[in-house]
Amino acid sequence: MPDSADRAAEVAKVTETYYDSDDADRFYFNIWGGEDIHIGIYDDTDDIRTASRLTVERMARTAEPLNESTRVLDIGAGYGGSARYLAKSYGCPVTCLNISRIQNATNERLNAEQGLDGLIDVHYGNFEDLPEADESYDLVWSQDAILHSGRKQTVMNEVFRVLKPGGRLVFTDPMQADDCPDGVLGPVLARIHLDNLGSFAAYKELAANAGFEHEADDVMTPQLRSHYNRVREELTGDYERMCGLASKDYVDRMIQGLENWVKAADSGYLAWGIQSFRKPA
């Protein structure tokens, strides 16, 4: 059996290969949300892109005050939609760190098209080994990305290291419920090549181990079910076109994977929301 470091490296490589594939790139950009590829908030909309942007806005309110002097590091930045929102809305300089070179190229293109390349830097990298100086950021931001790490404590330690005293971590992640029974998430975990998910309680423990103070949990678990179901509906309704953009095998496996997430959510096994932590001043 490989040791934990080997397993974590394997998970990171699988994640990178997956998100760099043409199938995944075309699916996430065309169906999942375009600029924003994370879980949305569906209280007042059924539109995936609108719901996804509502999550960004809610997270930004959690992270306030924000201004042109707030240095932000977005880990697992995807196509950079959140970075552009923070740069446009608050003037924040943002560094995007992401393991997919294909997504990074799209991020850089969209930044240039929107005249934001002067405020946003895009770097290839792994958030288990942040290529950033100690105490160099005011805010670390992440959306539905940390689940892909096989060494979540290492991620928390690295985030703590790069934050200035008084700096904050604000993030979302698809999680398992705190009381999730063992062994029931196999179909969910298999699709994303993971051994486990975090939970609200687990992340609090990991953050405390790193030295963080817990600020708040904004629990919005029903939104996870709504999001995976809406993506499934959208993909199924646009099946023929998507089979022309991505492979039929990928589309069929994605539909089944989304159904597994919805079933797990209906069983009460999953959780989702915004968590915020502060590095002591």
C-alpha cells in the first residue's frame, strides 16, 4: 500500500489530469457554470450561472471589509470568476492558484478580455505546497476545491502560513454530514477518486490544529442537492449537444455521478456551506 504522501500525490495527479481533459473542460464551462464552477444558491433562481454568482456575492459579504489593499489568494481558482468579481467589485488584487493549466489559460484570457489582468495573477500550483511567502495575504478564498486534497491538514497549515496575522480563510466545500455513517459514500467518492470528504466538524478540527480561530459556519446544505440536481437536469436536457462537445461515455458517467450526489444528499449524508476562520493577530 502506498503511504499517505504517495496517495496524496496520486490524488493530486488524477485531479490535474481530469480537469485538464477536453471532456471536463467542455462540461464545466458549458454546463456547470462557466466562469463559476462551484455550488450555487437557488433560493430565488433556477439558473446555474446566476445561482453560482450568488454564492460568490454571499462569500464576499462574509469576507468583508474588502478593498484595494486586501491581498487575496484564491486556491483552486478554476476559471477565475470569483477573482474577477472581487477585483471588479472591491478593487482587490487577487492571485489565482490552480492545478489545471487548461483552466488557467481560460482564466488569463477572460481576465485580459475584461481588462482585469493588471489586478489578477494566475499561477499553476498545488495548494498542499503553496508557492507563496509567509504572511503575504489578507484573505485566502476557496470554493469547492479543498475536497480534492488527500492531505487536508497540510492545506490548512499552508493557508495559515501565508496569511498575515489577523488574516482570514473563507471557503466552501462539498462535505459529508458530521454524523455520516461509514461506508455509505462509496459511489460519490469513487467518481472523484477520493477516500473521504471533509465535514464542518472535521474542518474546524483541522483549522484549530493549524492555529486558526473559528469565526462562523453558514450552513446551506439544501443548496448542494439543488445544485447537483440542476446540473443533472441541464446536462440531460442538453444531452445531444454535449455528446458532440464531450465524449458520450464522459457525459453518461457524469449523469450517473450527479445522480449519486443527489441520492447521497437526499439520504442526509452530505453538507455544504461557507466556513470562515481567522489567524490570530
